[in-house]
Amino acid sequence: MPGPGASRIIGAVYDTGTESVALSIVVPIFNEEEALPVLAARLRPILDGGGEPYEVVAVDDGSTDGTARLLEDLRTVWPQLRIVTLRRNSGHQAALTAGLHRSLGAYVISIDADLQDPPELIPDMLALARADGLDIVYGIRTDRSADSGFKRRTAAAYYWLMRRLAGSYVPAQAGDFRLLSRAVVETLKTLPDQQQIYRLLIPWLGFPGGQITYQRAERVAGATKYPLHKMVLLALDSVTSFSAVPLRLATAIGAFSLVLCLAFLTWALTVYAMGRTLPGWTSLIITVLFFGAVQLFCLGMLGEYVARIYTAVQARPTYSVASDTQDDHPRQ
Ligand code: UDP
Ligand code: MG
């Protein structure tokens, strides 16, 4: 990897000393042996047609199927293909981080391996960034009819919540198909954030950005690697890394409950003073259960933030690179 000072941006090309890369395509890959040949067949002509030096950074996120061998085979006939192998499966965002950190291009485009996002848009994204001097071009999914109804509804809820919690700068339906300039990538590298949730973090940086819209296609092969529990984790991470609102919510709920309790207490004491006692089992059990639930909920929320602090303090790297074909021919 080029050290500080070893690299500089010259025109549209990021000069790493001995070789220049105009465009890096970062592809996180986890068990995509079926999708890979199709991806290569569609991606390569587009990139070759661009006539500029490029690299495809394929991040093998601990695949256990034939992905690794397939990538090696592809590389023998496609010299621009660079394989970064992670030691174990670290998740989509971590694989993306590894790819971004190791990319060399003046522009970097991240794209999924399953071809749900059309590589044909890559030249358009690049042209838009150059024409308008943009640092970010978001791929916006206008039509998600190819995704399941459940996926669409949960995604809509996610973006709704994020716009509320993290601010309106989060473009709705922007996934991880996007273009970043070298300046953005270098800025991302300096952030100490452990779980970088790019679709929220990148808009937050405030670089000038544009959009390009497309229809989301179906997965070309294989099954989604995002089961429900991972979606829930992403949503929880997104909330806790961008908003303290839930913590304040706990305070608000606490204050509200206190008022409610005081009112109830006054009423109960008044009735008692008047010589009547209440047959209270139902009200008692409802109160106990209700406040028990509220307390556990608030405790859980607090726990989410503590967990975040815990991971931040541990400061473990989110990924570990076993090999990078680039290191065989260092560029500096
Ligand atoms: N992926 C990854 N590591 C994982 C899960 C997924 O690198 O642990 C990759 C996967 O191979 C794909 C991309 O991340 O290229 C997006 O995953 P997927 O298509 O399964 O997610 P969905 O489109 O269903 O949200
Ligand atoms: Mg997908």
C-alpha cells in the first residue's frame, strides 16, 4: 500500500508512483460461485471499453464454496482483476471496507457481485462525476419490484427511520452501488468508526454528490446473504451509530411514567383516606408488568449503546487480510 506522500492525484488519475489507476471497482464477494462468471462477462467489456487503466478489487469475504478458485482462474485471463482474500467471513460492510481501503483508483465504485445493480451504469456514473465535479454519485433504486415484498417494506421502514434519526441528508433507496472520489475514500480511511455504515456515513461527510437512478434487478444466481437477523443488526447498528434519540426516549418514557405513577399514587391514597380500599389485583399486575417491560426495553436500548462503546474501546480491526494479489507486485 502506498504510504502517505507516495500517492497524489494527477488530473483524473490517482498516481501511486509507478502505475496509475483511473477507476477501481470494489466487489465484496461471499459464496458467489454462480454469480461470478456472469459478473465477469458483463463487467469486463464495460471496463475495457472505457479505455482507461482500472482495477477490479474482488474481496473474497471468507467464501467456502468454489469462489476462491474461480477468482484465481479468472485472474489468469484478466490481469486487472485483483483478489483480496479475508481470513474469515466478516460481513458485507467489512468486506467493502477492506476493498475501499486497498483500492488505488482516482474514482472507486462499489458494486455487489450478484448483479442486482447494473454495471452498465458505471460509465454514466463516471461521466457524471467528471462533468459536474462530484465526489459522490449515489445509485438510487427507483423500482424494487424484483425484491420481495418483505424486503421492500423493511427497506422502506429503514430509510424512513434513518431519515428521521440521522437526518434528511440520507438519500432514500441509495444502496451500496455508488461512486466515490479518492478524496472521499481517503477521508473514510481517517475515521476511527468501527462499524462503518457507509450508506449513512458517506452522505454525512458532506461532499458534493449526485444521483443516478436504476431499476433493481433480481439476483442473477444464488440466494441473498442477508437473512433477517443481519438486517435487524444493520438497523440497530445504524441507529446507535447515528443517533442518541433512543437514549433520550428512555428519559422521556421515564419522566412520563413518573407523572403517571404520581397521579395513580395520589388517586390511590385519596381513595384509601376516604376509607375505601381498592380490589387491586388487575391494576396492580398491569402496572407491574407494564413498568417491568418499559424498564427492560430501556435497559436493552442502553445495552445497545454500551455494546457500541465496548466495540469502539476494543478497537479491533473489522477485517483481516490474508492475501492481496497486489502485494505480489507492489506499486511503490
Ligand atoms: N456479502 C459479503 N459478505 C457477507 C454477505 C454478503 O461480502 O457476509 C456480499 C455478497 O456476496 C454480495 C453483497 O455482499 O456481493 C450483497 O449481498 P446480498 O446480495 O446477499 O445482499 P442483498 O442484495 O440481498 O441485500
Ligand atoms: Mg443482492
